[in-house]
Amino acid sequence: EVQLLESGGDLVQPGGSLRLSCAASGFIFSSYAMSWVRQAPGKGLEWVSAISNTGEGTYYADSVKGRFTISRDDSKNTLYLQLNSLRAEDTAVYYCGKLLRYCRGGTCYSRVTDFWGQGTLVTVSS
Amino acid sequence: DIQMTQSPSSLSASVGDRVTITCRASQGISDYLAWYQQKPGKVPNLLIYAASTLQSGVPSRFSGSGSGTDFTLTISSLQPEDVATYYCQKYNNDPWTFGQGTKVEIK
């Protein structure tokens, strides 16, 4: 059974930093791309970042580019998101996700989240 | 960046009704579109990817269609457990933007 367990969410002041972790189990972690999606209180989903299965490809939303860094440690089956220069608008529940791998026409894609963690709350406030 | 617009923002329908939600992309995205369901207080759940491919385990009353800029999610016979907010997401290239969501309630 696929399990994703986020941790690291906290109350932090504007301009502060935080590192989120996502411990994965139940699948071969090193074979799958992973992502982070966030949801501000009472709002919709916002895609934040993704990383390829090899770690060589990383992708970011414009709203976090240059401030957040995604990484992975396959020896620990863990995904990370480093959050720097935090702003009030970064307040949200952050979900870790496993990306579905599907292939067609000789090309494979890993961009759709098929399993989600329960989320960790980041609150940015003074 | 490509914007994703869902309509309606909310709807109320009776059990057994056919429900259709629309998602429009500001530019063509081929069929790189997914649909998610988020029940109140729960994490999102993947329903459909590649515009029309039903994710394993999802009831067959859910279906998706469309290509290019216009997409639809259809619930053929609305059930009480379908009360949720539904999101589309485009993923032809990054950013993999979500629509703003459509809230579905039972009348």
C-alpha cells in the first residue's frame, strides 16, 4: 500500500525558512517522479513543484521559483521541499504526491498525481 | 502561462442527475488534462488523466472528454458520495496549473 507522510510544517515568521519532508513507502520510490501541491485555507489547489525520478529534472511554479527547492534522497525514500523567504501568501497545507507514470505512442509521462499524502500545514505570520 | 477556467463554480443537482463540468484552457493543451475529486476534509483523488482515461478504481459513472482547449467531466448519475469539489489540471508543460474548482452539491 502506497503511503506518503509529510512532516515539517510549522508557524514561521515572514522571511523565514522551513524544510518539509515526505516519507514514502509501499512502492519503489526511486522509480517515480514526485510533486508538491499546496492548498491555502478555504482555497483551491496550487501546483508548487515536481522532481523527476532521477532527480535531474526539477520544475517550479512561478510563485515559488527562486525561493523553494525540491530534492529527494532515494536512500531514505524521502522527498523534501526547502522553503525560503517565506511570505504570508505561502500559508497553506502542503501535499506530497507520487506521480503516475503512463506511456503512449512511445513516450512516457509522469505529471499526474495518483497518490497524495495527508498534508502538513505551513503558517507564515508574525 | 496557460490559464485554466472551470464552469460553473458550483452546482446543485439531484441524485441520479447527469452532471457536466467544463474546463477551458487559454491555449491548446492537446489532451494533457487530469481531473481530481476532493471530498470535504479529504485529500484530492485522481479520477481521469489524458483527458479521458479513467484511473483504476474510479466508478464508471465518471467520464472525461475533450482535446485542445475545451474539456468536460461528466457524472452520468450523481450519487450522494459524489459531493465534492472537482478540479482540472493541465500538464502539457510546466506550470501544471489547476482550475479554480467546481463545487458539487446535492439538491
